[in-house]
Amino acid sequence: MVRCSVYSFAVFCFASAMSAYADGQSAFTSESRWNVEVSKHWDVLGPFPIQAREQHFISPSFPLNLSEPIDLDKTWPSSYANGGRVTWSFAILEDNGELEISFPDIRWESLRATEGWAALQHHAVLRSTLTVHPPLNPSKSTPVPRLLVQLIQGSYFTILPKSGRREPRWYSGNIYAMERALPQEVPLPTTPSNDSATQYDIFLSGDYEIRLFGDPHSQGRKIPVQSISISVKFDDALASVVRESTQDVVCNFVDSFAFGDAIGIGLRSVHGWWTVTNVSTDPSSGLFLTLVRPTRIVEGQTRIVPVRITQTRPFSQASIDLKLTLTSGASEIVTIESLPVDQLSGWTESVYSPIKGTYFYARSMPTVFTALPPRYSGPPKPPILALHGAGVDIVEQPFWADALPRNSYSWFVIPTGRTSWGLDWHGPSTKDAWASLYALATILAANRAWLPWKLDQNIPVIVLGHSNGGQGAWYVASRYPDRVLGIIPAAAYIKSQSYVPLTLSRSARFIDPILLSILETSLTPDNNDLFLTNLVDTPVLAVHGGNDDNVPVWHSRESAGILENWNPAANVAYREDAGQGHWYSTVFNNTQVTAFIDDLIASYPAAIISSSKFMLTVSIPAESGSLHGWRIVALTIPGRLGRLRVERASDLAVRVYTSNLQRFSVDTTIYNTSNVYIDNSKVYIDKDKAGIIHFEAVEPKVWKTSTQSGTQLSGRMQTVLSSNGPLVLVIPDDTDTYRQEFSVAQRIAHDLGLYHRLDTEIIRSSEASDAEFLSQGNIVAIGNEASASFVVNEKIPFEAKTSQHLISYEPQQPLDGPEIGLLFLHSHPLKVDGNMVMMQSTDAAGLERVARLFPIRTGILVPDWLIVGPLADSQGAGGVISAGLWGSDWSWNDPMSWTS
Ligand SMILES: *[C@@H]1O[C@H](CO)[C@@H](O)[C@H](O)[C@H]1NC(C)=O
Ligand SMILES: *[C@@H]1O[C@H](CO)[C@@H](O)[C@H](O)[C@H]1NC(C)=O
Ligand SMILES: *[C@@H]1O[C@H](CO)[C@@H](O)[C@H](O)[C@H]1NC(C)=O
Ligand SMILES: *[C@@H]1O[C@H](CO)[C@@H](O)[C@H](O)[C@H]1NC(C)=O
Ligand SMILES: *[C@@H]1O[C@H](CO)[C@@H](O)[C@H](O)[C@H]1NC(C)=O
């Protein structure tokens, strides 16, 4: 299907979007089309021990140096192998595009007997050949299209010419096998011949992770098997811009009214930089559409165009027709796109179905959530936030919504957490959970028919979750204790390092343990055990199947035990369902869980109690809320935990003891006090001032009240993902398709879209002076030229220069050498609630190195700043040259910095 458009300056047509990459290899032999073939034969080298997410530091081609010729007879050391060395083997690509990689000669049972799951994690490098055939009748006007590469359950791939040295550009695979994934768009590294076949090497990194692929025993196997799927084809889209309808976002209509105000249209630019400038629909439909903001889609990028929907009367059609206008220079495209909608009828006491609502995450990203209505209307009750497990797609799979027992008085709110994996319910996933709740409250308040069912968005919530979502329930509750009334974490793991230990880390064989501990501070914010002090007054019912082969049952027992250690009288119950596995239909649908929920609802607000003594623990202030009104907003030494111990001495006197705190606050409407002793000195506060009072340390442990309320916006590189708008990726002005910085931006944009449904706007450095562009969200400046368009804070020991050396701290001298990359977090030039990342390097290889460290997944050890060199290829984080965290307010933080 080709859609032709009204146009003013040029003729463009929209090819049907969906056909662009149907599954399987395309075998067309069109006269005018380029064709690509993947060899069936794959050379395989492995296995090598690796810890989870280490492949972001180690070369994906480890142990190979791709600048050198490959010797298929060479052997390599590996502690997994009999005799201590591995040789090349091979695998055959099946017709369905699947590769099964396993190493049956390894005595896995013996390794796991002592090392457990850690010993099953392994890395392998795979190599094969791509053959590119020119069209039978080449015409000068058809340039070679980009390849569309879909790699599933592999971590990285690169395509290189057979001969001649080329810096590998690593593209990430869809290692989680995430839903609705678009392929990577890859330009060939060299122009292929137009009259004969040209061969290229394709390299792939295969990394077995227990969390992703499971224990082989639970699949009836003794050995771990990687099932990698790869498909490569040329982009045969004919139009400049194509619809990617898998990326569309639309809400349900309930009794002919939209359950939300957001819709989104997935569009991909095949050629050129386009800006969506207008959207409309036939006003007689009763719908009124507005573009949330002009949306620029650069070549090779897909964006979900944000459209706000308002309604003046019922709309009962099966689809919405939108007229979109796109411009690029003097060219214009006008196209009509049809967006199918599901019409539901209203819920009743006995009949309901899960409802898909939508809202704009971070002001402009159309986002779905699901809601289950209560049986009865009435005054607002605490809603129940239900966090799904890893890999569970709540948009198209009914499983999770169907597993939840409908409540009589409370809404269930089921957020996506951005995607089925998201960021393990941290960062943007947590923000999405809260925002979905507010969105439901807004939707119900906006329609008179739904008012009797309305929500109060200030009421604390009940949080439940399963597996990764159970972990998320612990996480959300212990970071935002005042917003949570009680939790039911089921089959929850404590933290990733306890789930699969890091004992077989390669980096740890080479690195100074003090440097390693600084890098590992970027895991601290996710370590749920360390934050259980914050839950001593929160009712908890932990649930676990006694025979869980996915998340071991000891995790829930341990969490409950830690809580009891902090408060022997804690309201923590633990239910172990003997003999049950990871999931069973009565995880939540049992009388104990429903009674726990109903009691919390019935006794609200009386259910909230406060111990006379408690302690608040915080790692990243910007991602932490208050406990009984007390909130930590800045640490003295970020990277270490901050703690605030509060003891009620008498009715109105309170003693507070701090550890590693720079600023904190108390809300006296929640915690009533006027007589405060902090670290044994009385601090005078204005008795007439009810509300939030801020305290600041003028010297270590010497406190005064303050008007300074700014929250620390650093703590680890990953905080950049918690952007309040599209991430702005800044690249040099020269946007040649092959330019490395542009390629890095396209790859980051793709990965943010795939892993987190986070939107990006790519701009040129000359546009960086434009506040309209820069103030949209957090910023990532890619490369020396883009970084140099920003003025670097003078407290920071790095200077952004377009030259090929990096200025490093103490003594302030240029850091030079091959393949060195630097990335650091920095304050946002315009927004007080934002931050930015700068990436610099001494050469192209150095930029690739830091681009791979952009923390797209959890568990990547990147604190606030880091310099890394070529040793990382074989030694992982052992190749880090310097790293650290900023002090309070972006200052140098000596105890948390390491320089070689
Ligand atoms: C094929 O390649 C040759 C050499 O690069 C070039 O001179 C010629 O114009 C090309 N032909 C077509 C049809 O593109
Ligand atoms: C957008 O399109 C509608 C319908 O064609 C038109 O009425 C409106 O003026 C356009 N808005 C802009 C800003 O061009
Ligand atoms: C919960 O269990 C009851 C039977 O005890 C069953 O009737 C009901 O359908 C179940 N609900 C869900 C959501 O599975
Ligand atoms: C705080 O406590 C004092 C003394 O008990 C009382 O007079 C005042 O009303 C309380 N304030 C709040 C906000 O509860
Ligand atoms: C890879 O090999 C090239 C060519 O021999 C060499 O210059 C380079 O230093 C090697 N890289 C590493 C990280 O060893």
C-alpha cells in the first residue's frame, strides 16, 4: 500500500510502514534492488567468564583485536575450559534466522557446583560473512540503502570490510528480546561494488546472562544455550518518511470517550531531516487534535509524534484519521494516517475489562498504562500500583492485568515502567509508575461520567509486584516511603548482585579494589537491602513460592529478616507458598493478600503510624522522597550513603543525628515539631512557619535553617535518563551520514527508544545556543566539537576543546594517547532540574568506547565521570584511567575520586 500525499513543493509518497521489515531474510532478486545474504556458517570463539553488563567495558569482540588478522587456529586462555584454553568452533544459522550457541565440552555442572549461577554467565564472539549483491540493472540515482539489522538476544554486532582497517562501530542488539523492537539501521562501512558481489565481515557478541536466559536446569538442560536470532536486509522503503505503526500509542475509548489525552504516531525518516509541523482531523468527528510540539525526525531516526486529543462529544468510530504535515527545507509532505482505536463499554459491578489509558510522560512522550476499575464507586480510596515482572508486556499481553484480583473500592494502576524491562523499576520506570497514577486521577476528574470513581492523587498507594516488579515494590516503597501505605512484593530479588553474583568478574582480576568500589557506587542506589531502614513503619506482606527456580526463595526471607533487625516490631509478614515455583495463579489471588489489601484500604488514614525512632537512608537525593516528612536533598560526599536518624524526645522536641548530609528538610505539616536538636545542638526554627523547613550544614555537623532547597542532581551517569523531556543529543554541524558523532547519536536514540521508549531530539552544535532546543530535557553532547559548544563549570577539572586531547585534573595537564574516552555528568546549562552528559575522546576509538558506556541498562558501573583507555578491551573496568563522583553542587569530591 502506498499513500500519496498532497504537496506543495515536491512529490512524496508514504510506503506502507508495516511491510518494511517483515520477518525473515528477503530473497528478492529485483532488477533494481540491492540484496544481502548472511552466510550460514558462523565461527564461534568462547566461552569466557564475564559478569553481567561487563561487555559495556570489555571489547564486544574480546579476545580478538579486530585490527589484526584473525587466526582460526589460535587458542585462547579461558578458565572454563578443560586444559584452560579454548579454540574456534562453529555454528550453523538455521533457516529461521536462529543461531544456537553452546559449549558442550565445558563441565558446567562442576563449575556451578562451587560458583553457582555466576559460572554460567559467559561471553563468546561470533564471526560470519555478509555478501552484498548489486542490482541487476544499477542506476546511478539509487544510492546503496542502509541495512536493517535485527539482532535478538545478542549484545552487540558490527559490520566491517573484509580488508583494510576500519574502526568497528558496535550496534547494540535487542538482548532482552523486547516487544515492538525496530531494527538497527546500519550504513555499510564501505561502498560495495556495483557490478559484482562484495563481502563483509559481521561480528557479534553473545553474552549469556542468567537474568535474561534463565537457569538451563529449569529448561531441562545441563548446559547453557544462547539462542540468538539475526536478520539482515536492505531497507526497501521507497518514501522519505515511513509510518512505524508498531510504535503508535493510542488509548481505549470507554463509552465513546477517550481514556486519556495522548496519542502518538510512529514515524521514521529514511532520507533527510523532517519536522512534523501540524496535525489535524476532521472537526466533524468531535475530536480535536493538537501537536504537542514540532517534532524533528532526523535521517535514520524514529519518533513517536505527540498529539494531544480533546473531545467535545462522543466518538464511536473504529479509527482516527489524522492529517500530518512534515517539512524539510522547502519540501513538504502532507499525509493522512489512520490510527485504529478500541471502543470499550463502561464497567459495572460484575463486568469490566482492563482499560488502556494514555498520558504524556515527561511532558511530551505518549505513554500507555492499564487500569482496573473497582467494583463500587465512592469516595477516593488508596489505589494499588501493580508492577509487572521482567519481559511482561502490559500493552499487548493480557497476562498481568488478568492475574490481579479486582478490588471492591480501589483502582489498580498498571504502569509499563516504559517497557517490559525498563530500568528495573528505577529511574524513568519509577517516574512512569507515579506519572501513570496521576494520569488516571486526571482522566477520571475530566469526565463527569467518571467522577464518582475519582482518585485523589495525594493519597498514598499500595504497591504490589511480581519478580522484577516485586523488587520494584521494595524499591519504590523504600525510596518514597511517605507515598506508600503498604506493599506486597512477590518473588522479589533483593538486588542484581545478590541475584547473580559478580564473582566471575573479569575486571576484578585487574582493577584496584578502591577504584572498583567507586565504580560500584553506581549500583548502591539500587541495593534494596540498604534502604530497608525506610520501611520500618510500612506494612509489608512478602510472598514467595518455596520452589522458585527463577528468583531463589531466600531473597524474600532475607529482606523480611533485615526489616525485623531494624525494627523487631515491624509490621512485616512473610508468606511462603511451599512447593510453588516462580509464578502460580494464587500469588496474589488468595485470602491473605486480599485481606491485607482490604485492611489497608479500610483503615486508611489511620493505618499510617510513625515510630518514635526511625532512620532515613538515601543514596541519590533526586530519586528519593520523604519519610514521615523528613527528606534528604544533598549529601556531603555523594557516593556514600546519607543517613538521618530521628528520635522524638517529647511531644514537640526531636533529636536528629546526621551522617554524610549537606542539606535536608522537614515538612512540619507531616512531622509536627518546633524544637529541633541536630547533632546535639539546638537549631532555632520559626515557630509560626508551618510547612517545609530546610536545614544546611555550614560546617560538618553544624546546622542552620536555610533557604537553599536545591536537590543534588548527580550521583551516577544514569541519572541523565530521568529527563523531564526528550533527551537532546548534540552533534557537530557536519551531519554527513557516515560522521561518527551522528552515528553515535542515532545509536543512542535507537537504544533509548528500544529499552525505555524515551524520546530524543538530535540537534547540531550551532543550534545549542537556542534555548528552545536545549531546554526540552537533559542533554548529551557527543564528541569534542559538540562538547565545546558548552561552557564547562569552572569547578569541574575538564575542559571541552575541539583538539584531540583531554584536560584532566591535578596536575591540570593534557591527557593524550590513543583510544581514550572521557564522559562526565554536568549541570544543565538552562534547567535547574536537569543535567547533561559530555562525551569526549582523543580519537574515534575513544569515542566508541565511551558511547558503549552510556548507561542504557541497569548495572553498568559508571559514576559521575570516567576516563577509559584501550586496556579496557581485554581488562574491562581494569582499563579505567580515572573515575569518580562530583561533590555537593558539582564540586571536586576527593574521597570519591580515583586517578591513576
Ligand atoms: C559503478 O561504479 C563505477 C566505479 O565506482 C562508476 O564509475 C560507475 O559510474 C558506477 N555505475 C553506476 C551505474 O552507478
Ligand atoms: C493545521 O492544519 C489545520 C487543518 O488543515 C489548519 O486549519 C491549521 O491552520 C494548521 N495549523 C498550522 C499552524 O499550520
Ligand atoms: C481468583 O480466584 C477465584 C477462585 O478462588 C476465581 O474465581 C477468580 O477468577 C480468581 N481471580 C483472578 C483474577 O484470577
Ligand atoms: C502541633 O502540635 C501542637 C502542640 O501539640 C498543636 O498545638 C498544633 O496544632 C500541632 N500542629 C499540627 C499541624 O498538627
Ligand atoms: C590492536 O591491534 C593494533 C594493530 O596491531 C594495535 O595498534 C592496537 O594497539 C591493538 N589494540 C589493543 C587494544 O591492543
